[in-house]
Amino acid sequence: MNQKLVRNGFILAALMNFSVLVWSRGFTNVAINQADPVVMSNFGLLMIIIWGVAYLGAASTNANLKWLAGAFALEKLVYALIWINWHLENSVQALYSTDTFAGIFYSIYGLNDLIFMLFFTAVFFKEPLIKGSSGKGG
């Protein structure tokens, strides 16, 4: 996989995670916390930013990213599944009536996670096991 694409994908994933600061209005938007007090507590939102720092760190390395990308894909899968489950049990329309930023956040965060799960999965399957190797036997 093109290293520039991988690097830029990791940077974009980090920026998307950092956008939590906008949606949460710097951790002051209680509507986000109240809609899912376990996953989207201020601690949970801070951990999303920490994941973004990890993506940024991965973007700045020339090391093999196969297993790191695999871990990131699993992390994104978990968030996507939580988001789907949230939508099955809650009304995003009700959240919009409480707070527009919270409504937008809950409308898009899982789609974002699904997209980056696919990206990280592609990196996992495209990266050779050992840097400099084509990944092909022989």
C-alpha cells in the first residue's frame, strides 16, 4: 500500500478523533455525556483524543504498521458496534432537540469509525509482515 496514503489516512483518522473537542465544546457539552454516559463520558471523550494521538504517532513512523493497524481496526469496530447499538435503543432526533452538536456527533461518529475501520483493515492486509518484504513466499 502506498506509504503516503497510509500516512495521510492515519493523520486524517487523528484529526477526526480530535474533532471530539469541537462536538463536545471542549468537554462541556453534557448532552453528549448524557446520551451515552459510559462510552461518551468526558473520560471516554478524552480516550478518543488519546487514540487520535496514537494514530498521529503511527503516521510519523516508517516502521511496519501491520499489527498496529489491526489493533486500530478492532478499536474502530468496537466503536462502530456501540454506535449501531446506541441507534437501535435511542432516538437521535430526540438528541437533536436537546443539542444540535450532540445530534450531529451521534449521527456521524459511527460512520466515521466504520470508514476508518475499513482503512485500518486494508492497511493490515496490505502491509507485509516484515518491512521490505513483499509478503509473498518464495
